[in-house]
Amino acid sequence: MDDFKIILFLCNWGPHTAFQTLQDNGSEIPDQISMIRIPCTGRISKSLLFRAFEMGADGVVLLGCQPGTCRYGSGTATARENTEDTRDIIGMLGLGKERLGHATFLPDESDLLLQFLNDFCDQIRSLGPSPLLPIPMPESESVSRESVAEIVSYHDAFACQDCGKCSSACPLALIGKPFSPRELVNSIIAGNIDSPSVNKDIWSCLTCGLCYDRCPSAVNFPEFIRDIRHVVRKNGGNAREAHGGFFQSLMRAMTWPGLKTQRWDWLPKDVDLDAKSKILFFGGCAPYFDIFFRNHLNVETTNIIEDSLRLLNFFDIKPALFKDERCCGHDLLWSGDEENFLKLAKMNVDSIHNLGIEEVITACPECYRTLAHDYPKHGIPLNFKVTHIYELLEKEIGKGAIDFKKIDKKITFQDSCRLNWLEKPADLPRKLIRRLKPIRFREMQNNGSAAICCGNCAWTGCDAFSKALQVKRLRQAHDTESELLVTACPKCQIHLRCAMEDPFLGEELNMEMIDLTGIIAKTICWE
Amino acid sequence: MTDSQNHQQGKKEIIITGFGGQGIVLAGIILGKAAAIGEHMESTLVQSYGPESRGGSCNAQVVISREMIHYPYVSHPDILVCMSQSGYDKLIDQIKEKGTLIIDQDLVRPGRGLTCDFFSIPATGMAEALGRVMIANIIMLGFLTAVTNVISMDAAQKSVLESVPKGTEKLNTTAFQKGHDYGLATLKGRQKKAAGQAGAMS
């Protein structure tokens, strides 16, 4: 097989000289290699490395300067970390770690470079083509007035009474961002969908739902924004994706049918599973997040999955796991990529139906909302029941004979937006928390239906105001004089941890965090 | 008659004790009916009668057997169900050595050094949570059905439905189910603890 593509990111400084020597000498550099000259390997982020695979590369190499010879000091070290993280993620995704390489060369090491390139080519040749085929970018079409008008009338945005309750409740507006849901709706109704301010603001919305709660006309602003985002993205609008769009790329990559993901390999062996069970545990993307953020935030959101499985085992439930599990599509749906969301949804539902599953349990609020509500709403019917683990825990613990060990800490709780605005599980986290035995449980200033978001949703529109929001939230948590912040969503853990890394405020904000499933799993016992 | 003979003939002597008005006698009636009608066994009921029925101590003595019962009074119960502290204090010394003690933990504080098999359930608290404190007796029956094997779940449930006032069937079914679930969870917890799996992480 010789029909494959390798993208070579080549640093301008050290290895480029060696590469030029090869060209000058007329050495045979494999045809499959397309070279891209870059100023420094440290600037090739995880998202750029992954984007190459998303666009159809079978192998990617990052060639930089040897440690100590980097023109900018830290480039080589950064490149090594980025490559390691991306390698582990593509490994988990089932592409094969070996498709991504990183090496360093001195300017005079042209022979070694040629040897390396030939070896890498052989390696990719033996691996065969990547299971990812290029995903066509949506063709840019102008936003039709009709489609915007349709969305406006579908969500009955005309019912807006201009009262401004949304803007006075919006966490972003309250933190000082020049952002107003009321003004945004009015601009869109007035037909200014192309205006720069609308194009910017629709990506800032947290879609947390506070405005919807306050709206006297019940305009579902989050879903309205979601649908407008879809139209604008189709128009080629910049979705202002955070982390260079890495997560959107990752989730789009999961739409490829040929993928054989290995997302469960990390799971401890003593967790009891039963492949034939009619109950399926849907894990979510936490394992990918943990790899992506391991050098930065050191988050441990996979614990939520492990703790949930242990809790199921505690109640003698041995669930099946889903080998082909793909992202539920939440973040794609909420960042305007409805097409790929639908692909993921169909694949997940088909696979679950093929397994003959009767009940799907999940611990992620986003997965829960997406599976239980957004799949059916987007025309994908479910033949199974979707249960959030809190429902199951409340039911099982409610049967009795369960006790909890004392927690030697004062605790407070960060609500999850995605659970807060659904009727069924909204008060469940608090019921469960009240069963625990901490020194004290005290609510934050904004809690329950007034709770504020962790600062970002669907990996889009993150900016300084997101950080300000996180700082505000963590200060509220500290104001309760608690020592432990209990959360209900892996994203809250990631985003709040981000503010704790702040070089100036980090120490003041730092607070121990644990997911609700984690604290239950650690303290639950038979009476 | 010795204990072992009792056991062979499947004879069980039960005392349910509590305050008048808690539905102690009704619980006894339901239990006896379930055995007689549902399980085709013999059963007798002796109920304390008198001023007690207006708030004082009260008890129901039930005998269930495969064979004809010659004497309906119970002095040494196999199963003692206590829904009041005074009832517990009065009868705890009479329970058989390998008997089963069941208490409502909201109302009874058990003494130390119990040698018999011991179960507890917060029946009154659970009944309050259901909105009707008088349903505690049915919760207790559900619990008793789960932790002992005197009568079957089916027979007990039918008997409950036949004996409670019309219009309260749904509430009573829920209460019975709650008590039964609690009983099963208690048994499961014991089993798990015995196997060394007290918590989720160990």
C-alpha cells in the first residue's frame, strides 16, 4: 500500500536545515510526506495535530529542535507533551498511537533524518490507512432569512416582551460582559443575523437556562441560540471553539463507522461487568478529557465513571459496557454542528438497540439530557429507558438499610445546568446530599434554580469573562466556609479547576472538589 | 412441646406489640389471614382487649401452624415485633433463645446483649414520609414478610388488600412494598457485610 498521506510539521530552525540538505543532495524523500514548515513545534497544539488526522492524514510527524537548542526555550518540551497527550487520545480513539510521531534533529543530522522518515513511512504502511476519512467542511451557504425566521417563530421569540428579565439574570451580563440575551433576540428578530455583534454574542451564551427560567413569555433562549448557532455555522461562521476546536474535531472523528475505540482499557479489573446484561452503562467522554488536561489541570473525571460502576456493583447491578460507545454529541449539537450530532446519535442508538438493551444508566448530566431528551426531539426514537445514576441511587438507597460514613469536612454544592432545567432529576442531587454525613452542608449564595454555570458550555466562546465567572463561583463556594466542593458534572470539575490554576488568584480560590458519585461511593455502607 | 418439635411442624408463635391505635391487632389479623387463606395453614389470634385499645399498651398473639392449634395463647414467641418501648420492656425476656426480634427503631431503644436474631426498621418515620403515620403497621408487615419466611409475599399482599378500608389500597400497597424493600435491603446488607463488602470501594 503506497497510497497514504503523512503530514510533516517541520521546525524552521534545526531540522529544516537538515531537510534542506536532503533536498539539495537530491535524496529520495518518500513521496507520501507533505512537509509544512512551521516557526516552532511548541506552537503546534493538540488540536492542530488532531486536525491533520481529521482531514485525512494517515500519519503525522512533528520534527523539532533537540532539547536545549530550541530558539524559544520551551518549544521542544511543549511539543513533547502535546504529542504524548494526542498520541494517547488517538490510541484511545482506536487510530493507533503509532500514527503520530515526534523527533528532534540537529541541523547537520540529515542522514539520521532521512532514516527516520523512511522508518516512519514503513510504519504507517504496515498500519494501513487511517479509519478516519476526511470530513468535508460544510459548504458555505448564505444564511437564508427564511431559516432564521423559522427558528424565531418555532421558539416563539416574538413573544419577547422586552422586559429584560433575561439580561438581569444572565450570569454573563452580571459578571460585566457586554452581553444581553434580550438585545440578542431583538437583533435577530430585526434581521441583523449577519451583524458582527450577533455573530460574536451567539457563541458566548452559556446555554445555562437561567434566562428561560425567568422569562415571563417562556422563550426557550438556550434552544433558540442552539438552533441559530446551527444556521450560522452552516453559513461558515466562526464557532469560536475553545482549545482550538480539539473537542469538536474529536467528536466529529467519532462519527466514522470504522472506528474501534478502546475507551475502557483503563478500567480496574475488579469492577464487575456483565456483557449480557440488559442494563448498559454509558460512560461519556471523561477519559479523553483527563488525557487532554493532564499536564494542565490534572483533573480526574474518569473517577466519576469508576465510582458510578462501583456504586452499581454495590447494589448488585452488573452493567454491560458499550465497546463502540461514541460521544453522545452534546457538544456538537450545542456548538452548531447538528449534522454530525445526528450521525453520532443514530450510531449510538443503533448499537444500543442491537445489543438488546432495556435501560441505559449514565452519570454525566450532558449525556443524560442528550440521550433522554435531545435524541427523541431530533427524530431518533429510543427503545430503552434512560436513567441518571442519581435516580437509581435515590431509589436503591430509599429502600433502606443503607448508612453513610461520616465525612470530616464541611461541604457545599455546585449545580449542573443540564440537570437543573429538567423536571425529573432536578432536586435529586440535594436529596442525596442530605443523606450524607458531613460536618455541615451549606448552599452557595446562588443555588438551585438560581445557580450559576461553571463558566463554559460545549467548548465554545471561552474568554476572560468565563474566567471571571469561575472566580465568582469559587468565591461563593469559599464564602460558605466549606472545605469540599461537591459537583455533579465532569465539565464543572474541569472549568472550576481552570480558575484554580490562575497564577494570581489560584491559591485564594483553591478548594478540594469531588463529584457527588465519588463522595457517595467513598462513604456508602450497609447499615 | 420443645422448640425442635415446633420447628418440625412449622409452628410459629408471634407477638406483635405496640400502643392501641397503631393497628397492632389489624396487623395480627392480616398476618393470620395470610397464613390461613393464602397459605392454607392453621392460624389463631388472641388480642388484648380493654382500656388498652385507647392508647395504652396492646398486643396481638398469632399462632401459625401446619397442624391443628390446641392452645392460642403465646407466652414465648418465636417472633416478637415491638412498636412501643413498654411492649418491648414487658416481653423481651420471654422471646425464645433463637427467636427473631423486630423493632420500630423510631419508637424502641433495644437493650444491650441481645442473643436473638435482631432486625430494626424506621417504620413510623417511613410512614410519616408517606403522609400517613397510621400506615406504619403495614410497613412493619412488609418488613416482617421479607426478613422471616412465615408467610409468602403474595399471600401477605392479598391479605393486606382484603383487610384495609376501601380507597386506601394504593397507599397500603406502597407501604407494604416499602417495608418489604427495606427488609430485602437489610438481608442483602447482612450478606454483603458477611462477605466483607461493607462499602462500595472495598
